[in-house]
Amino acid sequence: MDAMPITLGQELGGWGAQIEQDRERLDDASRRLQRLALGGTAVGTGINAPEGFAETAIRELARATRFPLVGAPNRFAAMASQDDAVEFSGALKTLAVSLMKIANDLRWMNSGPLTGLSEITLKSLQPGSSIMPGKVNPVIPEATAMVAAQVIGNDVTITLAGQSGNFELNVMLPLIARNLLENVKLLSRAACLLADRAIADFEVQTAHLHQSLELNPILVTALNPVIGYERAAAIAKEAYQSGRPIFDVAREKSGLSEAELKRLLNPLDLTRGGKRPV
């Protein structure tokens, strides 16, 4: 996009940070999902439950599933609501939103080669378009976007189901469980496919990136503190209209020396906020 440059490492690092934050949200929400109302029997009072039943059953379930299951601190709240499941679904939805954003970034970066960004080339996973020979669609990012849409829809259903309880009963618990399990399965598969079949082996179009960088008029932003916004804007406009590199136009119009322009317009320094490494 026509904006100040960042490195591919910075772009991918941003994606990685997004997913790490999603993992932290899921870990946090899962702790509350592991609290069980078991032993509350009909309405949370524990009527007719043998003494020690809940503790023994939860301990055995934790051993069998290898999850750190515990008894809910308040069985009335645990039976009356499905808030923990709704919260966990929200964390899954946030992961879906992150994956869709990353998938769309990949689709944009892969677009081209003639009328798109053409910054990267995703690995070809199919012979071509069913109509246009030679056209290869970004099938993994597209599949990931569809998964994300399904997960977001399932989350809406879980939200509606969660608010549909009455007193200490929610008859939509099977629907909540079904959608949660589907979302976990869909996201785990989509995340692995996106990482392994799209991100891990895409090819960087280095020559095209350098060409686009040289012609990017927005680089003139780095001259704002030196020559002022209006002069910088005029240089950017002329560079864009003439199709010439911003450096060449700035050399003629800025009044700055070539050495100073090379220092100010160094793309790598601009990715560090204009600061040169010490």
C-alpha cells in the first residue's frame, strides 16, 4: 500500500503478536470454563447428592481428561448461566478475526501480478482457475476466511443461547457445546493450514518491492520536519504525476543535498522511525 514502509519481518511479527495475544485470551478464559457445576443436581442445592460425590467425580474427570477441572465456587451461578462458555467463545471469535485479517493481508500481498500489489507469491496448490487458465487463487487464505466467518456466526448463536437460560436451567446447553467444539476444531485446523501452507513457504517478490519503494511518493513524509509539510506535499504530487522516483524530484525541489536526502529517505531507517542504528 502507498504508505510509509515497514519490513516484512515487522509485518509478520505483528501477525505473530496477534496470535500470541489470542492464545493468552484463550488460556485465561479456559480456566473459568474448567469450573464445573457437578454436584449441584437440580437447582444448585445439591439435593440427593451423596456426600463427597462432586469432589470425587470431578477428581476422576480431571484424571481421565488431563484437564485441571475444579468445582465451581458458586453452583447456582454455574447452573443459571453459561457465561464461561460465552466468554470462551468470544476468545475463539477474536482468534477468528485475527486469522481473517492475516488471511486478507496475504490475499492483498499476493494479488497480481499485473494489477495487484504482487509483494509475495503464494505457493500454487491447484492447476489454476476453473475458467481462466494459469490463474491461481489463494485457496488457503480464502478457506481461512470462510472458517473465520463460520466461527463468528457460531459465536453469535452461542451468545443468543447463553442469554436464553431461565433461572437455574438453560435448555440450549447442547447447542452451546456443539458450536464451541466445532469452533475449536475449525480454528485449530485453519490456523495450522494458514501457517504451514501459506505463510511458511511464500516467495517474496524482492525486485517488485524495490521498484514500488522507489516510486512511493509517501516517503517524502520523512522530509516534513526539514522542509515543511507544504513543500513535501508538492514534491510528492509531482513525483506521483510524473512517475519519477521521489528521490529524484526531491533532489531538484527540496534544496537539500544528495547526501542529506539519502540519509533522510533511507527506507530501512524509516522502518525504525527515522532513527539510524547506533
